[in-house]
Amino acid sequence: MFKTLTTLVISLLILVHASTQDTLYNQAIHQLNQLSQNFTRSEIYNIDNIEGNLYIPQFDPLTNDYDTRKQIPKNDPPVELTDKIIPMLIKSATESNNPHAYSTLGDLYLFGNYSLPTDYTRARDYYHKAVEIGPDGHAYFMLGFIYSTGLFGTFPIDQERGNLYYHFGMENGDLNALLVMAYKNYKGIGVPVNCDLSLNYYAKLAKYGKQWFDVNDISREVDYNIRIPDFNGGLYGEKMSEMPSTIEIRSKYFNDLKNSIEEFKLNSNEHEYATLYYNGLENYKGDYFIPKNLTKAFQSFHECVQLGDEIYGANDYRNVDGMDKIFLSACQTKLGRMYLYGLGVKKDVAKAFELFQLSLRLSQTAEAWNDIGVIQEQGLLGPPNYEDAIKSYQSSIKKKSANANKNLAKLLMNLNGNKEENPHANDQVENIFKYMKEAVYLRDTEALYYMGNFLQSGVQKVFEPTSEPPSCTSILVYYRIFIERLSQFYAPHLKYAFEELVAGNFKNSLIGYAIAAEQGLEPAQISAAYLLYQLQPLYSKLTPKTFTPERVDMAIQYLDRASKQTNVDATILLGDIFSGECQSAVPQDNDRAFNYYRIASDKHSSHGTFRLAEMYEYGMGPVNDSVDYFMAKRYYDSSLQYKEKFDFEQKNSFSKVTFSKSHIDWALLRLRFKYLFNRKAFTDSGKSEGGWLSAFNTVSKRASNEKQHQKQIDSISKAEAHHEGTTGYGEEYMEDYDVGDYLVIALTFTFFMVFFVQNIVRQIRRMRNGQNNNNNNQNENENANENANGNFQNGWNGNQFNFRRGNFEFHFFAI
């Protein structure tokens, strides 16, 4: 075994050495890097037209590409690529037997870089040739991806072969393959569920991410881990989708804030600090369409600070307007941070410290206190002063700073000669755990790594010996979320996928999103599914799209994986696909649709619960495909209740517009009319089991049981909310009970009032005309005698009670 391992290591070293000595390969890579810096192309989407307008064209199986002829012209690849770089790579691969050259050629033809037409068969062959020469982690990973997905109908899907190549890629140091295998072992996709093995993989990945995190500031990085249908409001549009949006166009958001403030200006100079601050933030962070520009950000923050110094500096910053105080202090803090870390300006710690102190005179912000603590802890202006640093961090913690909680925990870990790697021996271990846990709750990314490490190493047992050991899943989730938030490091192909999307290269974009989907990133799973299959509008002037079975099947796989990661919109869409609501190549399967709707309903989805009620109403999917109006009524009521809760949450979070509840009210009204005119329920006598009285009692009993059950569920939900530190739905939340009931009562009352008024009007007209009064009296007597003989004109008659006197006739129905 040792001899085999030694031989493998030697062969790898020879291959690496051969690659580095290959002049043609190195020259080709150098020219590729230059080409990437100079290559430009037109984009069909920008910040002004993408929201609400993202359109995925029809996929043409004959050309194996999307039909984008009407959207973008086809661009030829650069001559430098086709005439120089590719020939050099081919020569390097064949003459020098260089596996990296083969692997690079495979990437070019699979990803279609620089407008090169894709050729999936050629790409697969190049990857195979690369691994035939020697182990190549990246080539193994790409082969695993090709066989696991079949490239959406290009090749037959072979999950076993794909998993084998993924495993080889992982063993040869490919992080992409390691991330795939971690996810597959966690969810049991193609392999048995193995949480312990998955935890080891995620912990190993997290260590690499932590090293990258230590030298990069992710707060200024754009996160491309998004669901692209969120540009159109979500899978079901802006009003029906229930998942929160992942889209954050910062420049547009900042511009909206500036405009809202400027609307209340009394003069041109009022609130100028706010405008300068948001201009600075726009360039400090950047977004999908506007690159960050630290030089411009520094200029905006500097201008803001100078303006404040000119107006308020002479007065020692006293009597500053309330809004100006907030934004001037924020400008000073941001400018101080840029001096502290040398962002867009030469590093100047003394200047940064001065700005932080000036900022605190205006507003006691958490960010300023935390940065002062960093300066004191690291001794950037003299010897380290841990005592003052702890005080500064605690001042920041009082303002709910996630960074300060984490920094204080790390400081306590390193005090008295202790090290971060061994917090067990630290006498401050309980406080360390407490502060780091609070940082996680306040959404600090780095704290997730430490908490996963603490739980995995059993830190909690040191100060809570009787506590239950954390489960494998509870530890693993910290590492998973940490990795997902560092998508810039773990999934750079997401940026490639987005750039191809806005350029109209949907085929290439799908490759990038599908790779991330295989790695378990839920937003990427939705994006890949959306590129494979889209819901069709009810009314559209465009030609309806068609979808091949292979692409629909892959879309279903990704939707199912996203559904298992709590994406309720994906769950409902799966139900719609299998119920036949959506046009697709999938055979109708009401049982599967029913199960998906039930899963969504269990997650308190109003949309999913409404769909489930419809299945009960029309007898699609429940036991024996039977109609059950009682269960339909129950779920329509629940849908209405979940809708009220959802609206309340959206209102408190200032989130997107929500859909109307009128469709639920009308469904309840429709259901009641069906029940009213159902012969089977009304032809039997009131005493029989199928009669109206029995039905009424049954509804009453079910309603009572459901209310009791709902109270238990709500009690558990409130307890969980209290445990998690949330407030539930708040005291302001008020439920609208049975709106459909009130609607039915109102319509019924209106219906009878119309006939009552008509009878009154007719009687008044007859009295005025005075026609045939004697004959009417005689007819009434005769009718009375007939009634006495059993004609039941007055009294009980089946399901109604009739009462007639004169020209007035009243009918009371038992509903």
C-alpha cells in the first residue's frame, strides 16, 4: 500500500513539474488571462430593465440551444482564441502529454468562454483524455458533473458513474467535488445517508473557507448566490410567491432611499449628508451591475465629513440637526474604516481613530466602538490594551453588534497565553461560548465557523456537563451556512452564470447554476430549474413553450432538492406539475401532487393549503379520489388564516407586495353553494345519518376538534418562537375569522331582501288598483281549506317551511 501511494505521489509531482515546464501551455494560459481582461460583449439586461422583464426563450432540441435570435446577435469568438490559444493548447496536450492542457480545452468547449461555441461531446472527450494521462481533480469533477446531469439530455444520466468521478475528484484535492460529496452524503443523493462523513467533509471545507475569510472582507463582496426568478418576483410572481427575495440591487436601493429623503427637502442643501452617504455606500459595496469603486466611495465620504466640519466644526459639533447627526456620524465611521484598512486611500490608523471618536460624539454607533476596540486590541497605536478593548467591545455589544460579540469572544480565547484552537482550557470558556452564540444569532458569518468548531469539539460540556451532546445535524448546519455565505470563494461559477445570463447566453448560464445546484446551494437549484422549465402565463401573446422530458425531469430533481431545503414555492410548483396545472411532459400524478401540497400546508403556506383544499373539493388525490367538502372547508379556512399571518409578517418586514385573499373568499362561497345544492346531502330526512341535521352536527364537531388542534399547534409555535428569541406574530396581529361565512350571510340576506321588497311593492300596487278584493278573499278561504286537507301550503314541507298570508309568501330554508 505504501509503495502504491509513493508511486502515485511521484507521478503527480512529475505531472505538475511537466506542466510547469511546458512552454506552450504556460504561454496559452498567459494569453487567456490577457484575453479575459480585454474581452467585452453586449448585455441584453441591465439595472433598468431586468426587474420584471427576465425572459427565458424557447429551448430548441435540434440546435441544442435557446432560441435567442430575436434578442441578441451571435458573436464570433476572438481570432486570438481560435487561431492561437486553442492550437497551442492542443499541441501542448498531444506533444507534451499535458493533462492540464486537455482539461483547459474541456473547460473552453463546455463553458463556452469568450463566445466560443460549445461542444459538449468534445469537452467530455478532452476530460477523459486528461484523466487517462494521470489524476486530475478538476477533470474528474467535470466528468462527475457531466454523467450526473447528462447535460440535460445530451448524454444518458449515470448517477453511479458520476458519483465515482466526484469521489476521484475529491480524493485528488478538488474542492468542488468535495462540496458535492458532502452534500450528497448529507441528503443521501445516490449514496446512503451518512451524516458523520458529511460532517467531516463540511468541516474540512470550512477550514479552507476560514483561511480565505481571514484575508477578504465579504461585506464588500457581491453575493451571486441568488434565485434568478426573483427578478420577476419569484417562481409565482411578485404577488403569489411566498419565499423572500434573494435579489439585492444595492445601488437601486440606495437611490430609492435618497429619493425618499429628498422628497421632504425644504431647501437644496437640506439632508445633503444623507445623499453623500448613500453615494459613498453605492461605490463602497457595488452590486450586480455597478462595480465597487473605492476611490469614488472615499471621495463621497470625505466630502460628507468635510461639509460637516465646515458647518458644525467651529461649534464643536453641538446643536446638529437630528437627521444630519445620524448621517454625518455614519460618514465619519465609514471614512475611518477606509483609513483603518487602507481602502481607496493610504492606511492611516491615527486618522481613523480620530474619525471614530468624532463619530461617537454625534452618535454612539456599534460600528465605531467595534473598530476602536480592534485598534486597542491589536495595538495599532501603541501597546495592545486588552482592558480598554474589552470595554469598547462591550459598548458595541450594547448596540447589538454581531462583530463585537465575535471579536470579544476571540479576544477572550487568546488571553492569558491561551489559543483559539483550544478553548477548553480557558477559564472564560462560558463567556466565550455565550458571546460567539450571540454573534451567530446576529448573523455574523465567521461566528458560524467557530460555533460549529465549538460544538464538534464538545466545548459546551466544559461548563454544562449534564447537557445533551449536540446531534450531527445541528453541528453540520453551522458549517453549511458558513459555506453558503462564502459563495464568492466556494462557488465562483455563480458569478460566471450571472454574467452569461445578462448577456443572453442562457445555455452557458445553466452550466454555472447547475454546478452550484449539484453542490447543494438552494438558490442555485431554483435558478437551474427555472432555466430548464418555466411556468407559462395564462394569457400571453407569445407562442407557448414546449419542454423536453429530459429537461423537465432535471428541473423536477432540482425543485425537489430545493423543496427539501424549505423552499415552499418549489414544493407548490412540484404539486402543480404533477397535478396537471402546468403544461409539461410529465404524466399527471394526483397522489404525488397531493403529497407536495400537504408538505407545503404543513409549512403554513397559504398558497399550498389553498391547492390542497382544491384537491379535496374536486376529489383529486385524497383517499379513493373522493370529494370531501368538509376537509376542503377546513383547508380553505387554514389558507385564509395563514394568509393573514403572512401579510402581517410582510408588513412588519417592509417586504414585497402580497397577493389578495379574494380567491380564498370566493372558494369558500363556492364551496357553501355546492354544499347547499348537493342532493345527496339534502334529500334524506333530518334525522337520518345523511340528512342536513347530521351534516350540521358533523361540521360542528369537526370545527370544534380543529380549533382545539389549532390551539395546540399555536401553543407549540409560540413556545418555539420564545425559545428562538422571536416575538411570534405580535400583539397587533388580529385574525379575520371565516370571511367567507360573512360573505355568504350578506349575500343571502341581500337575496331575501330583494324578494321581500318586491312583494311589498306588488301589494301596494294591488291595494291602489283595488281589483277583485272579494274574489281574493274567496280564493284565500279555498286555499286554506285545501291546506287543511294536507297540501302543506303552510307549515313543514321537506327541507323548507312555507307561510303565506294574502300576497305575502315567506320561505325558510334549512341550510
